[in-house]
Amino acid sequence: MDFNVKRLATEAGLFLTRAVQFTEEKLWQSEKTNLDQDFENLTVRADCTKHWTEKILRQTEILLQPNPSARIEEFLYEKLDMKAPSRITNSELLGQHMEDAAKEFGLESPYGSTLVKVGECERRLGAVEKDFIQTADISFLSPLRNFLEGDCRIISKERRLLENLRLDLDACKTRVKKAKAAEAKVAVVPDFQETRPRNYVLSASASALWTEEVEKAEQELKTAQKEFDRQAEVTRLLLEGISCTHVNHLRCLHEFVEAQAAYYRQCHLHMQDLQEELRRCGSNSSQNAPPPSLPEPESVSSPVETLTIEEVQAPASGTRKAKVLYDYDAADCSELSLLADEIITVYTMPGMESDWLVGERGNQRGRVPVTYLELLS
């Protein structure tokens, strides 16, 4: 019990000494030991690395998981050292809704069958997204977290210790300076010719006492200087290790870019496969659908009936541009096959049905259904 009280009193006195020294430095009443410029540059670099690592880590977490509630839940599971439950991605949830809707609309209907195909693709996209999140967390986020929770904390701890030892060193310097000043003052021979009375008594014992105090203060100063130099070297080595940290983070950044590129590449392939599948389904449905009713021979002029390049000519006026909404495969040689999103020239011919137009693409002409077009102004 006595030991704990003694230790507590020593620590309290040390804290008070440091507080006094810190206050005097702020009030410009005491000198401060400054570190060399190289050390200061290393310190600034370490602080900059910590600051931007925290920002990059936080923003990457937002990129991988935009939902703040989900991020907080994952953080709590991590702090409790528990495995977070598997979470369904937004793409997987969308695919599930599409498949459920297809069951309600009918799997045999064109809309229902397309919903099933798109829903399956969304599920695959969700699975790819999960793999990407897991890979990014292991190869990129974990090293950043380890740096912030490991190296950064050790550096901060050693820097605080160095600052405390610096305050102790400057306090010792202040004590030495005061002791020497008092010793010099005591050593002055009194002027007995003065008529003004002095408020202190000069004696040999007082001079010896201050000499001993100076020697004690100088010994404490040497010890404080030695501890400070040793701690400064340890801290310097840790700060110089930031260069190795940058090299490690650079490698992790390359791995993150590779994982992200692979993720987008797989998503692109899945979407290409889906587009090709939907295009094939659209072609099959167009071929299986009954051909549109053609007008009677007497009601359609021969140029529109054959629609060959030699016989059909675009009118001088009345042509319009149209955007193709869906792919369309020509049923016969009188029709023009269409590709989605292309722009063609359309116009009407005398005697043609209202739901058909003449389409022109370069040297190709043919009948096109109006429902597959969006007329542009």
C-alpha cells in the first residue's frame, strides 16, 4: 500500500512538473528543445499518411457497402469478434423480385420469360459482387486497417513518450539554469559599506548547498538527455518505416485495381450473354409469329409490293428519321431487318397500310413495322 502511494505521489509530481514546463513554453517563459528538421519532416509525413489512409479506407468501405446501417452492423460484429451473417446484395434482391413477378405473370408469357432470364442474370451479378467485396476486403482494406490499428498506434504512443521525455529534459535544463543563477548570487561577497539592509545572509554552508544542488540538477539533466536521445532514435526508426508502408500499400492498391477490373469484366460478360440471349429470343418470337396480313394486290401498287431498289424511290419531301426500338428480322424480301438503337430514314407510299412504313438504310429499302420505331422530329 505504501509503495502504491509513493508511486502515485511520484507520478503526480512528474505530471505537475511537465504541466508547468508546458505552460511556461506556451507563455514564452521557458526554452523548448526542438528536434532536427529531418525528424520533423518524418513526423509530418507520418501524420499525412495516417490522415489520407483513414479517408481512403472510409471511402472504400462506402463504395463496397453504401448502406450506413449495414456498415455499422459489420463494425459491431468485427469488434465483438463475431462472424457477420451473409447479406444479400441489391442485385440478388432485384433478381429475386423479377423471378417472383415472372411467376405471377406467367412463365410462358414473353414478359414473364424475359423477367426470369434477367432475374437470373442479376443473381449472377450479385454473386460476382460478393466475390469482389470479399477480395477487396482481404487484399486492400485489411492492410489499411492493420496499419491504422497497429503501426499508427505504436508510432503515436512512442511520440507521446518522446514528448514527455522532452518536457522532462527541458524542465531539468530550467532547474540547472535556476540553480546556477542562485549559486552565483550566493557567491557574491556582500558589500558591508551599503547602508541599505540586505534580506539574506551569506555563509559558506549556503554556498555549498547550492553547489550540491547544481551538481544534482546536472546529473538529472544528463540522465534526461540520455533517455530523450534513446527515445528519439526509437521514434525515428518507426517514422522511417512509413516508406515501407507506402510500398506495401502500393502493392495492395494494385491488387484492388485488378480485383475491380475483374469484377467489371465479369459483369460485362454476363450482360453481353443476357443481351445475346434476349436477342435470340426476340428473333425466334418474330419468326414464329404469324406474318402480318398483306393488302390485296389491287389495293397496293406494284412498286410497294416488290420494294426493290430500282422500282422504289424516296419522295422528294416527307421523309423522316426514326430510331429503332427493338431488333426485327425481315419475314421476306419485301421487309427490312432492323437493329435496336439504329437510325433509319422512313417515308410512306400510296396505298400502304397505316402500321407499315418504307425504311431506308443506305442502299437497302424495305417495309418496316411502325411499332418497332420511334419517329424523330
